[in-house]
Amino acid sequence: MLRWVIVTFLALLLISWVRPWLEKMGLGKLPGDFQFKLFGREWFIPLTSTLLLSFILTLIAKFL
């Protein structure tokens, strides 16, 4: 259980670091990517972008 908490934390940290670069590529602005303010902080949930990147990485892994 602790391993999944650490992996989730590291994934969120990585997403926050590469978010500006992904927005320049157009990811993060797709329908299904949610961005809202709550408790004075801006939250970003990239559902569609995550599915698209997972699909692309799966195709790359399958053909290599």
C-alpha cells in the first residue's frame, strides 16, 4: 500500500513539472481535461491527456 502512495506522489510531482511543456504541445487543453480553483489553489486533472499519452506509449512499447 505504501508503494502505491509513493508512486502516486511521484507521478503527480512529475506531471506538475512537465505541465508547462505539455501545454505548449496542446495537451492539457483537450476536452476532458479539468482545471478549476478550489480553496484558493488551482487544480488540474488531465484525464483525456493521460489516456492519450498512455495509448501512445502502449503502441510504442508494443512495436519495440
